[in-house]
Amino acid sequence: MEHTSDVNTMTLRIAVYGKGGIGKSTVSANVSYCLSAAGLKVMQIGCDPKHDSTRPLTYGPCPTVLDTVRSTRPSERRPEMFVSEGVNGILCVEAGGPEPGIGCAGKGIMTMFHTLETLGIDRMDRDVCVYDVLGDVVCGGFAVPMRRDMSDMVVLVTSGEFMSIYAANNIMRGLVNFDTDGPRLAGLVFDSRGSPEEDAVVKRFSESTGVPVIARIPRSGLFRDSEKVGRTLCEVFPSSDEAGIFRTLSKDLLDIHNGGRMCRPHPLTDAQVDLLMSGKDVGTGEYTIERPQTSVPKNVFIPPLRIGRGPMGAAIEAGRVTDIPVVIHGTDSCGYGMYGEIAGERISDGHTGDLGDAENLFCTGMGGLGTVFGGRERLEELLEELAGTHPFVLVVTTCLADMVGEDVEGVAGKVMSRHPGTRIHVIGGNRPEQGADAHMEVLKAFCSLIDVNVEPSLPLLSVADDSFITYNRGHNRSALGEIASALGLRPGPELVNGCSLDDLVNAGRAKVIAMCEDTPSNRELKDILLSKGLKVRHRCVPRGFRETVEWLEHMKKMDPSLGDPGRCIASLTSEYGRAVSECSHALTGKKIVLVTDGSEPVYWIEEALCDCGADATVVEVGRNRTDHRLPSTHTDTIGGLTAAVGQDTVVIGKRYLTDVLDRTCMDFPDTFVGGTASVLFLRRLKNFASSGEHEGWKEWGRVL
């Protein structure tokens, strides 16, 4: 194109903002026409998804940047593919937008500017460039033309109607954020709708914000007549009064820029806009609305989430089943992050440990264009490939996929219609059902695969849990094997943790199924398993010595066909007795505080300490909870805890709970399953107290 130059010779860049439908495209096109008729070289860029800004200049639609970007490779793109020449040589560009209901139009604006910059279109030899920008919501994308490096002048088009005034005021707020080095607002263009009191409203708005009205465009049938022939009013009716207003406005914009007569706006608050529209005195910005004050109490610990409520939690849960494909519908960064998390989970579970362990995880890889156009094509392609070889596929949507409004269910249904033997289940990672985490929705999907006709037939002890986070630490897996062996069983598939699709379908064949922990989400999971006909035991996996003995005896009593646990119980009793004997002489009478947020039972630890003669105190610190047994007059939880802990006291608890004490504290043990957990804990406490640390309570610890 002949106008291209290596040097940016544009002398004026005007961003025309206004509410959708207010007339900013009409103003932009007529101003561009008048400037070009005066001999200036003009470019107009339409930044509205409707892509109708330049229609009266090109006498019809021109190709949009986003459509061209979508249909061509970067190496194939040329400037002339994006720029159309209109009347008087005006160069016209239209951003376009995604399909209605899909994608992010603001991101599309950013994509357009990046494309124009890459191809050098923004450096074409122009005297004036006019941006026609939608201003209902000044989001990051639509605010790009407002930035100082993009425009030299901003013009606001408004009427006297509430939403038009509201949008103009919002645009002023956005402009204030960018104008730190000097004002760039030329003024208001009043596009009259002919309603009563409209002139008075616009005048009061102008005076309240300090922004002058630089043109008033009357309501006229000539605009409708010129639209019918697809041209600007100034071209069709050059001698009309309306055309004269645009010629004067065009000249005034040049004079305002050359004379440095831009203004800095003083936007109103929302409450002041309401006052303005109701005819009341706006005041000086002191008008406020009384709202209830809320605050979060200090020093109150909030327990962390177990897995998480969003896509990451759903993906981690889904990835625990080794042969069910999990499709992450989102960006590569989401996919890689979840890939690493799932592989890391399997490494910690004792699996082979390379990243190939997460090879059942797939990602649609939505990039920058995916934000604009969505990723349905890639999603359908990937699901088509997986549906041909897998009977069940899980799709987890991420923030980006939900933001752009992808019809993932529709894509899944389309693929399933071509593969009747495959079921595709979609999990909305950011839209879990009320009261449930996204990872619980995954568990529900997996439990729906269980065959209700399968009867208990194998000597297996299976554990069910909503996360296995606690269970996967320490020696819990081997400890479970010991108590299973005591009943003549062997460990079965963990539901769901490192199991397969077949393990899920045939989960009912295990002779004994026990929940790992008694938590709200596990109770929900238990109800789901019971509804599928699985015989889930009433008691959870036992913690510590005493509960393990009781659990084994109870299991044998409830099912005489199980093996006799007597020998195992005798062995545990003997080993536990030795551990108590080793520690009793040093722990008797000593103060130990167990600090818990209530998420993990500590009764079995307290029992072991009491058996050794220690003075054990349990303190619960959590949401609006405190333990009134603390020897303190303080009402503040942490203050009471600090008072309870003297120089001769050891604190045991989670690190995030005990760090506030500013002393070395022993973490809760990772192993809790079975009677050996109590033995390991006591021996660890002895070693910890004898480690040579010099932290307060160590004065008594040295005797161990």
C-alpha cells in the first residue's frame, strides 16, 4: 500500500468513546470525512465487535482483523489484507469480534492492535487516526485506545439519558488512571435524543465534572436518510446545518490539540450520578452511602482447603485414576501446571515417579486467540481422538474456557453422538454445584461408573477418601497392610487413588471398604458409595494403638469369616508397651500442648501422651473457636495459647498454627493408621526432645 512508511508521521490520534448505540460511530465517520475533505490523510479504526464503524466510508462492510487473523497464518499476513480504502482515501480498519456469546471482545481489541503493530499498519503515513471505541465497560481491552501511548486526545459522546451519562462518567474514571502526565480529554459531544430536560442534564454533568461541551448534534432525520444509502451525512448532505456542525467540530479538535486546551475530568461517584439524574445538587463529592462495616478478627486461623475448589483440585482428583483420560480445557500453562501436580502426587504415592505417570492428562492449549474465538475446534478434535479408544473421558473446564462461554457440553454431546460406546463427562471447574467443591463433582462422576451388580468376592480391604492427602503421607499404606493381614485380607484398590477404571467399575468386589477419615466431604462420599450398593463399614480406618485394637475386634465380631486378629493384637500391645516404658520416666508430669484446627483428630496422640504420664492439653484454633480450658484470662485465642505455653512446655501441631509462638515446635505425625502409629510417634517425640535444640522447653527435654 502506497501510504506505508517506516516513520510514524501521525500528528493526532483521537479516541472517540461512548455508550453503545449513542452515536459515536456516526460522529467518528463524519469527523473522518470532514478531516479528509480538508486535505488531511485519515485512518479510522473501528474498535467495536459490531464492525460497522467504517461502513459509511467504504460503502459496505470491510474484512475484520479478527476474521483475517483466524483464517491466515502469521507468515501469510499482509497489510492490505486488513486495511480497506474508503472515500477521500480514508484508510479503514475494523477489529471485529468473536461469535456472539463466545470469547472475549476486549482481548480481541488487544489482538487487533498487536497485529497492526506487527505488520506496521500503525506506522502508515497519516495526519489523523480516529479510534471508534465501545465504552459501556472500560475493560482492559477496550481501554487500550485510551492509553497515552495510543491516543493524544479523547472525545466523549453522550446524550442526557442515564446510561449514557453513567458510561461517560465511567470512561472519565478510566481516563484519570492513565492521565498522570497531563490531560487529554477534549470534551463532550452532546448527541441529543430530544428528550425533555436533556440539555439541562448534560449542562449540569459538564459543570460538575469540569468537562466542556464542544459540540451539540441535534436529532435529525438526515442521519436516517444518509444511513439508508450507506454514506456519511456530510457526504450526502454537505450543505446542511448538521454537516456544518461536524466541520466545525473537526476544526475545533485540531485547534484544541494544537492549543493544548485539553481538560482533566473530575468524575462523579455513582451516588452523585444518581443525584444528578434526579435533579438534586451533586455537591462537592462528599455525598456517601452508609454501609455496614465488617472486619476479620485478628489472630484467627482459617484452616486451608484440602484440595481446592477450582480446576486444579478437579484435575488432581481426576488424575488419580490412571487410565481415564482427563482433558483440561484451557491454556497450556494450566495444563502444564496440573500435569506437574498430578505427576508429583503419584511420585509421593510411591509410583514410578517420572512425568509419564501423568500421561492420561491432556490439554486443549487455548492461547491468545482462544481467548477471542474459544477453543471448540481443538476440544472437539481431541475428544474425537480419545472417544475412539476410551469408554469414559472426563473434561475439566478452566477459568479461560468458562470466561469465553464455551458450550463444552454441546461439543461433548456432538462427539458422543458419533461414538455411542463412549461417555464424556464435563466438570465445570469454576462452577461447582452449590456447597460442593469441583473435586467432589469428579468423585461423583467416578462413582457413577460403579457396577451395582458386583458382589463382595475378594479378600480385599479398600480405603475410600475424598483426597488421600493425609493418607498419602508417612507409613499409612504399609500400616494398612498390617491390619488388613491381621484379618486375613490384603490391601485393595484405593477409591480413588492410583486405581484404574476397572477398579472403579468393580469396586464392590472388596470384602471390606472403610472410609479413611470422618470429614464432611467423606461423609458425602460415603453416602454416594452406599447409594451404589457398596457395603461401607461404619467405622473409619483406625488411628493409633487403642482404636486399632478395638477396630480389629469389632471387625471380627461383625464378620466371623474374617481372620483372627488375636496374634496381631498381642504383638501391637507388646510393642506399644515397650514404647510407653521408654518414654514414661521422662514425660511424666511434663506439659504438652496439642494445637489443632480441628481438621485432624488428635485423640490418639493425647492418649499416648497420657499413657506416658504427660500433662497433655488440646487446644483447638479455627474459625471462631477457642479452647476455654486454657490457663489464661485472655479472650484472644492466640494470646491464650501463648500464655499456656511456658518455657517447660512442648507444642505439637501443624506448622502454620504453631509458628506464631516463635519457637521450635514438633509437627503432627504423618503416620496415623494402625497401632504402630502410636509407637512411631512416641519414639519420634523422644528423638525430637533429645535433638540438642535450645528452645525454651528444651530445659526439660535434655533428660530424655
